[in-house]
Amino acid sequence: MTEKPKSDAPDYSKTLYLPQTDFPMRAGLPQREPDLLARWNEIGLYERLREQSKGRLKFVLHDGPPYANGNIHIGHALNKILKDLVTKSQQMLGFDSNYVPGWDCHGLPIEWKIEEGYRAKGKNKDAVPINEFRKECRAFAQKWVDIQREEFKRLGVIGDWAHPYTTMNFAAEAQIAREIMKFAANGLLYRGSKPVMWSVVEKTALAEAEVEYEDHISDTVWVKFPVKAAFGRLANASVVIWTTTPWTLPGNRAISFSSKVAYGLYKVTDAPADNWAKTGDLLILADKLAEDVFKQARVTSYERTSDIDSGILDALECSHPFKGLEGGYEFTVPLLDGDHVTDDTGTGFVHTAPSHGREDFDIWMANARDLEARGISSVIPYTVDADSALTAQAPGFTGKRVLTDKGEKGDANDAVIKALIERGALLARGRLKHQYPHSWRSKKPVIYRNTPQWFIAMDKPITDVANRADAKAFMAQMMGTGDTLRHRALEAIKDTQWVPAQGENRITGMIEGRPDWVVSRQRAWGVPITVFVREKGDGSVEPLRDEAVNTRIAEAFEREGADAWYAEGARERFLGNHASEDWKKVDDILDVWFDSGSTHAFVLEDPVHFPGLAGIRRKDDGGNDTVMYLEGSDQHRGWFHSSLLESCGTRDRAPYDIVLTHGFTLDEHGRKMSKSLGNTTAPQDVIKQSGADILRLWVAQSDYSDDLRIGPEILKGTIETYRKLRNTIRWMLGSLAHFRDTDRIKADDMPELEQLMLHRLSQIDAIVRQAYTEFDYKTVIAALSHFMNTELSAFYFDIRKDTLYCDPPSSVARKASLTVIDTLFRSIVTWLAPILSFTAEEAWLSRYPDAQSVHLEPFQSVPAAWRDDMLAQKWDAIRDVRRVVTGALEVERAAKRIGSSLEASPLVYVSDMALLGILADVDLAEVCITSNAMVTNETPPAGAFTLNDVPGVAVVVEKAAGKKCARSWKILPTVGDDPEYPDVTPRDARALREWKALGGTA
């Protein structure tokens, strides 16, 4: 409509109401976003949100603390952006949606970094006073908290960045101490000697949550345990076990079998002369596995001589294969019936070393009383030390290492196998590639070893009836259902909403099968287990229960931090009157998962340090406030898990109402990201090149319930989606430059096309609100992208451009269209604000320069009266006809019979009388963007254009008759009817007069 005029013709381009805006087509997000961040800081956006939200129901997203030890990666960006989508959308839905960021600051990775610096300087950590070492750890953590805070803020995340929580804050350390002392008070905290997963590299016990399973190649051996002479016909036989950990054989104390498995006595009838298995050997094996065992042992011929029933096995006793080695292993090896034994692999018998495996320990302890009655000691040996060296309780192998300090294979396996061969106890050997536990941090194999540790019991009755939150658990105990931590946690899981729903099954299975929680670590940087104990005669310990002592500890931690525990004179200071007694101070620190699992206690319940979170009243408090936890799916075994156990143990409920989990980030080909592969995507690089809003859009349009892929090609698609959304917003802003609030038209007075758009807005409003309520952000983007690209840009805006650009200011259609565009803008920009936080803010301030922030706006209210399904049905039929016309125009354009659609005057043949009636009051030329159009119910000529899915409609495109309007480019017979403006249509002539009257010059 603005083609270059002839030199002697009037220039009408400046009389058109074309879009005008400073909102640029090219976003320039990397440069613009920091300015918006600075503005949010200047106006105190977070504080304004809190002030604005007073009195609303609370929706609190409690932040799972990332670890303060390095720059953020793409997984961090995914997590923090997803959290921000939740908090911003819930705020705009009408809640007081608060977010306080936090950090995990204690633990091994930070210790390692400080120790690395010591080693580089030739400095000995053990020679440094512990509180000096802890001070360096604290400074290291604080440095990374500050760095990560700025990186998270750059993502556009709004939260209380000025007052985050950290687990090393003095008040936090004091509360963590109070929480562990509650477990001491309710009887769940105990010191026990159990096999725990032990990191040789890190020199500490590990919890299940700190272990991952990776491929590992293990030595495997088939070993003969001779049956004792007292068992008659079986006296010369051997029970055969199979193990992938030969180094645990010195710790063997029993053999497990299953009464559900069929066993037999087998005789080797032929074998090579140099074989470990000899002709005449009598071996007891599971029938289902015998063939495979003999194949492994290179036995060429064997026979089954008799059944061995479970009653015989239950009474059977064996000698240890190392009996007599350096005077050791003289004990009896009993056979124990165990549910964990199967005949899927191995021999049908399980070598049982109670100091080196959970199931081994459980079956040994379950039979301990019976074993003692039979004269068999139930004492569990201490066969491996903290360096994975075999101890004096493993005669013949003392000093042999299972793993080196670097986590590599030691010499213990080879020494054990050599001894088996020398004693004729080895039947076969091999190697097996299988999944084996590795430390989550060091990535090195771990071992099971028996060591004194502090545990929280899962199945012990809880004793603090007077202190529990309500009577539910007490009644459970009285009714005999058992008030245990496991029971409480399983019940709390049922009361929690899990997003996606399968998260409930996952964590339920983990809680059902988990062992007691190992909460002690043998390190220096963390919150100590603030307990004093004294030895009891049976080897166990009694913890001191004294509220005055506990109070002194907590108050000192509030003032000085947990360093107070290690200060000179700490024992006497805290014990007070008990100092003269034989109480010992525990110096183990807490598992960092206990730290993070306690965060609810000092973030959600501390009105002094976090006043914005004060007064949360959840359902069991008689309120309707909501607390959400949101992390990656690995946190079912991590933070969700430890928080659940901590809160159930101290408050008899989960700390959360909703738990949302997301997947992990992979490259475009579905591979795990790795620097060595060169397939990582750094959020810092994406922000520098394209802006944080591109990352935010990628998160929102992805299915976070599964693993998310990212890379250059995927980001190109995201950028294209963003470009279309931005251009639509830009066009609306440009059009609204000509809109004044006094021109606003009521919905009932609008043309049908505008009423249709309001109807569609009401439909999209319902979809977007529900999607935001259900945390379904991909549906928000899908719905808005389709609406903005297809419904608006390609349909409504396309039709209304002529009206908006060319109609006179007094035009009702033009005013109605601008009113609708204003309504669309407010709704769309606020809907996009939680996702495209910077772009929405930029657009909002462009439209409303005096506004504070779009993030202080609610989602716009859409009146129910705008919904008009009958009108929508009518326009569905009109749009079908439009599709046939558009298709016919494309054919003509491709054949170069027309250029612009304004050169056409389509003749539309309609056979359906009802449809004909619908079209009777529709300006089809306007809808199809042609200069003219006619509708008839005559029979269409052969060759008329049709679409199969629009039956009864055919189109013939004719050339438009008349002259071309110099202003609107429409070709109409009426051009020149107004003598004052002989080169334009009467409509354009009226527009020119109004334009001139308002101060324009022709």
C-alpha cells in the first residue's frame, strides 16, 4: 500500500496508519537483557512482589540447594528456569509465589579442592587446625555462591537473591544440629556396626544417594567349601559358591541357600589332568545351574548322584576353604536359608560375608541367636580398614589392598585367588563386566565394609509420643500398625502430588526397600553429629539426652557456627554439669543429604531470617498454602528422599505438597554431554550469542518429564519460534501506536470478526491457565504459537491490515480492531511473561512506559460473555470457504495471471443453501483480501477450483474490475467517485479528509 508514487502523483504513504514502534525486530537480547536486570534491581521487583502479594494464599517453591563448587552448566539452567516458570506463573495466577534461592555448602567436593591446594604447596592437612581448615572451606564455598548467584540471576530468575539460604549459615548450622538432636531424642539415631558403602578414595562412608552404578570388570571365582566330616555320605563333598568379590572371602562366615531351589549332589567323572576340578570331586549345586558351572570348570563329564533337600542343607556345616591358613579360619561355616538366593546365576549358593554386604549382614543377624545356641560365634569380623587394606582378622592377607588410594584395583583379589589355588579350593575363575557401585563424586568403585557408623533407623518404633505433630502416628502405634519412619514416609508419599505421576511409584519403591540411613561421615567440613555418648557394656553406646546441653549447643552454633563444636574446651562448655562424667564428644560430621534434607526447617519455618515465608499454613495446619519441591529425577534418591525422611522423623509429614521432577540434558543425538566429546552446550555461551530468553523458551517448549535435548540445530528451531512470537508482538505494538483509550469499543458493538477473536481469546485463556496450573509449559507455548501465528498473523491481522492502515479514524471497524489488539496484547504478553521474561518486559514497557513491570501484573481477566460457540461455528464455515478462495488465488499467482490478491475478484459457487445464507452478510472480499468477491448458488463451470475437504464450494478467479486506488491499492469501479480525490476510493477519500482535519497535510 505504499508503492513509490509517480513524480506528479500525491504521496499518500504518510497518510496511512502504518505500525510505528521502537520495539526492534532484531531483539538484541544479549545487550538488552542486562539493562532489564539492572532495572528490576533498581525498582526492587522482588520486594514489590512481596508487598503486592500480602494476604494471598502462598505458593512457595522451596529451592533444592545446588552445590557451591563451580560455574553453572546447562542442567543448572534447566532447573532454575523451570523453577522460575513455576513461581512467576503462580504469582500471575494470583498466589503469593515466593522463591528463596539456596546453596549446599558442606561436604567432600569442597574439602577436596582445599586439599588439592595443600598438596600443591606440600602442606599436610592433618597438621592444620580443624577450624582453620573449615574456614578455608567456608571461603571457597562463599566464592562460588557469589559467582553462581550472578549466573542464575542472568537467566532472568526472580527471587530473594539478596537473602539466600546456605547450609553453612550459622543459623542454618544451628537448626541442622537441632534436627539431628531430635532424632537422638526420639530414639531413631543410633550407632551401629554395619557394612556400609565406603569410598576408599574419599575415606568416608557413602549413602545410597551418593552412589551410581557403572560398568566394571570384576574377577569371578567358583569356590569349594568342604562339608564337615560329621555329615556321613556328604563328608567328601563340597558346597560351591560363586562370587565377584574374591577379596571378601576372608570375611566369609556362612553360605546362604534357598529352600525354593532344587539342589543335587554331582560327581565329576572326567576332567583334564591339569584342571582345578578333579575326577571324583563331589559337588553340591543347584540343578538349574550345574551344567553352566561344569562348563566354567572345564569338566568334560559328570553325573548327578542324588537329591539334596533343604532339610539336609539347613543342618549342613562346612569348613572355610582357608582353614588353617596362618592358624586362622577355624570356625564353622553354617548354611542359612535366605529369600535373596535364586538359581538365575552362580551356583545356587551365596557366599555370605556379613561385614561386606547388606543382605549378608541381614541374614547373619536374623540367625545370630540360633547360631550362638549352636556354639557358632555371631561376632562380625573387621577384615578391611579405611584404606581397603585387609586387617589382622584376615590371616594370610593382612595388608593386601582391595583398591589403591586412586581407586584402582589393588592386590587383594590376586592374593586370595592364589591362596585358593594353593589349597585346592578353586573350581574355576573368570572375569565379568557388570554394573558396580561407584562414588557419585570421585567416579571410583566403592566397597562394602563393616565399620561403626551413625544410623537413623527406618523400622524402629518412634518414642517421642508427646512431641509429635498430631495423634495420627500415636494411634497407628496403639492399633499395632507401627509408628516407624518407613511407615510415616510411605503414608506421606500418598498425601503428596507427584508431577509426573510416576514419581510416586519410584520413590515408594525406594522407601520400601531402603536400609537404615547412614548419616555419619568421617570428614571435617560439615555440621557435626552434635551428640555426646558413653560406651555400654555390650559394645553399643548410649547418647546423652539433656535439653540444657542441646540448647547450649544450638545457641553457640547460632553465634559462632558449627566451628564451636571443634573449639578448644567445647566438651566442657556444652556438657556443663555432665563434664565430670564419661561422655565422649562425637566428631563425625553429618551426611550432606541430612543438611539439605533439613533445609525446610530453617527456610520454611524461620520468620526471622526469611520473613517473606512466614506464616505458611499447609493443609494439616488448617490452611491451603502450598510448598513445592522441584528437581531432577535423580533426586528421588537424593533431596526428595532425604527431606521426606528428615521431615517425617521430626514432624510426621512430608515437607512438600507437590514434587515436580524433570529429566536430564542430552546433546542433539541423545548422548550424555561430555567435554571430551565436545558436545556440551554452555548456558553462558547461549546467553552471550542469543540471550537468556532463548534458553527459557527452549525449557518451556520441551517435555521436561523426559530427558531434554539441546544443541545448535535445536536452538535454531527455538530462535525461529521466538522470532515469530516477537514479530507478532512487534506488529501489535506498532498498530497500537495509533490507539487511544477513548476509542475503545464495547464487545457487543464490535463487528463479528472482532467478536470471534474475543471468543478465541477466551478459549486460549482457559487452555493457558489450565496449562500453567498443571505446570505444563509446553502446552502454553504450543497454544500461543498456534494462536499467534495461525489465528492472528495469518488470519485476523492479515484481514484487518487494510482496515487498520486505511480506514478513517472514525471507523468503528478500525476502533474495534484496535480495541481487540489492545486486549490481545495485554493477555498475550502477560501469558508469555513467565517464559519470555525479558521480551515480555521490554514489550510491556514499550506499550506502557510509566509501568513498573509486567511481572507485577496478573494474567488478564477474560469475561465469560466473550465465549460464543455459535459464532465460532459460523466462522469455521466462513474460513473453510476462505481456504478454497486462497487456494484458487495461489493457482492464479503461480500461473502469473495475477500478482497481488487485490488484482482478483473471485466468483464463489456454493451449493449448500445454509452456507449460502451464512455468506450473505459477510464481506468475502475483505475476508479473502481481494478487491471484490461474489457468491452464487449456480452450478460451477468445469475446472473451477475445489478442495476435497470443503465439499460444495468451488471458485473461479476473475480479474478485478475498475481502477487501482492510489492509497489502498484496491481495484474498484468506485475509484474516482470523489472528485476531490479522483485517484482513491470513497473510503480512502473520507480517511484523507479526517487525516487532514487532524493536522495532516496532503
